[in-house]
Amino acid sequence: MFRIPELRKKLLFTLGVLIVYRVGTYIPVIGVNVNKLHEFMQQASKLSGLLSYLDVFSGGALGQCTLFALGIMPYITASIMMQILGFTIPEFEQLLKEGEYGRKVINQYTKYLALALSVVWGFIYVGGLESYGLIVDPGWVFRFLFVLSLSAGSMAVMWLGDQISLFGVGSGGSMIIFAGIVAKFPDYVIKTIHAVQTAKLDTIVAFFILFFFIAVTACIIFLEKGERKIPVQYARRIVGNRVFGGQSTYIPFKINNASIMPVIFASSILGVPRGIAGMLANKYKFFSLVTQKLVDTGFLFNALQFVLIVFFYYIYTALVFNPTELADNIKKSGGFVPNVRPGKNTAEFFDFVLTRLGLVGAIYLGVLAILPNVLSAMVTMPFQLGGTALLIVVGVGLETSSQIESYLIERNYEGFLTSGRIKSIKGNNR
């Protein structure tokens, strides 16, 4: 793998950017009582709002109130909002159809919106810190400097993600989230070992938790590689003395066509009401009740998360796949799906297949996202690792390994696995 200069540079560049990001998560914002903040973050009853949600994805940066406390989440939320606007506002819909130029304009608007969200979230964060008495010298001067620091940090993280996408390996935003989640894994292991040693957690239960997460990870990998292959036959054409076409190929439709994006979208949307409720819980009884209902192990939170994942799965699939355009391209190339008329009927067939696969994929993502939360409600765990975080880690890992695999195959290598290429699970060719 490291014998390929281009791939080696990309891997080292990605590693270097992630190191810079992790260093930034340890640079504190001045004016905050760190000791009191640490005690506050240790109180599980107060970790049901935006603080606990973002602290997982920031790798503990939010709990320490550091420069990169907001992380990449404002940009992710802004991306969600822009994609929704692309369906509702004709001007944005037209930009999405204008190819590379339209994507550049949309991306620029997304960055502006991410900056605005960073400012809003910064004010919400500082309001919560002041309400709990965690500020050394509260006032508008501190609020301005605090929001400015967090907004600048969020923009820096967004820029680091862009650099990974351009010059590194993997998707920049996903890699930033991946690094933040994985950074807390050693702490989870240490807490589990300490809980077993102090008899707070039974050894059998600890092994059951380990087996559960291994089984869920294996299930994610198995289903992520599953696909339905649609056969496509190309007609033979005779031009002069030469024969063109006549070959048979297929179009792979994965069980999960949307990857991990619906999970990230759903988590980002749920983070907003949880954050607002958590910050205002001390002042208003209504928000205190909302905070209690929206805990990770609660029925309401998991039900909302499941519904949002299904909803965003279909939204994202509609953005990525256009059955009509795909059918037209096949028809123009002289191809057809066996037993299906070209054109409109082919588009309807593709839409039918995507809808059926989408239902399975959406349910699979939703169930796997809430399973660890259900386990936490049944068993007292020394750490909180939600299904969302686990799905993101495994999904990003699979996507990155597939990208590395493609570089190796292009250079006539078998792959970085000793067994050869990463094989997909064959579906029915019906």
C-alpha cells in the first residue's frame, strides 16, 4: 500500500490533518471555569441536551470547551438545510442541475449558512454556560469573544475537512466526525475495565456488551456490502464489417444506497431541540420535561430518530439516483433491461426496485441506530456509545477502505487485504 507514492501522500496528508484537528480539540477557550465544566459534564442527568450530543462527535472537545468544540456539525446541518431547499425553492433546484458550477455556488451558500449556525450555536452554548455559573467573568465582552472563538474554530474544522476531500483519502466531513468518535474509544475501554475491577459491572455483562457491539459491527458490514444487480443487455450493431455491442452487464443497487448520511442528518436535526431544551431546562419547567423525554434511552427520542432516518434515507436516495435519467442514458447507449421496455417502463422499474430496496435499507439503518440505545436502557453501561456513532464509524471505515482499495487496483495490486478485493454480497438478478 505504501509503495504507491500518490496513495502514500494522500494517507499521510489525511493523518496530518486529523492530528491538527485533534490538537485543536485541546486548545481551551479563555474565560470558562474548566473544573466546574468538567464536573457538570460528569452529571449524566444534564447530558441529554446538545452538550452530550456534540461531545461525542467532537471527541470530547465540547466537554472541555475548546476551540473546536462545535466541530463539523454546523456545516453538516447547513448541508442538510441546503439540500432540503433544493427541493422546495426553484432557484436552488436549478442550481443543482447546473453541474459543477451549480455545486460550487451551493457549496458557497452552505459555508455562509454554516457560519451563521456556528454563531447561533455559540450563543446557545454560552447562554447555557452562564445559566449554570460556569463563566469566570460573564458579560457581553466575554460572549462576543467566546462566540467569535467557537465560530472561527468551526470554520477552521470545515476548512480542514475540505482539504481532506481535495488532497486526502475519504470524505472530509465524515473523516472529521470519525476521528472525533474514535478518539473516545480508549476512554470507553478504560471505563469498562475500571467498572469490572471495582465490581460495578459484572464480568459476564462486560463480555456480553463486547459481543453485542462486535455482532452489530459485523451486521453493518454484511448489509453494507449487499446489493441487487439489475442486468442490462446491449443490442448488437453492425457498422461496415465490424460488430459493436451485444455484451451483457449489470447495474448494482446497494441495499443501503444512502450510506451513513441519513443517520448524520437525523442526528443533526434532533440535536437542535435537545440543545435548546437542555440550555433552558433550569429556567422553564416545560423545557426540563422535554429534556427528560429526549434522553438517548427514551422511547420518544429513539422513535423520532427512527422516523427521521427513514425520511432522510428516501430524500437522500432521491438526490443521488434519478431513475428517469438512468433509463434515458441506457436507452441512448442502445441498452435495455431484459423483459422491460426501454424508456418510461425502465424508469418505473428502477423506481420500483429502489423503493423496495429503500424500505429495507431505511429500516436496517433505523434499527441499527437505536439498538445500542435499547441496550443502554436494559444494561447499566460505563459509557454511552449510541447507534448513530457506531454506524458512522463503521460506515466511514468501509468507505475509506473501498477508496484505498480502488487506488491499489488501479496500480495492478490485488488490494490491501490478503484475501484480495472486498467482495460484495450478491443479490438476486431478478
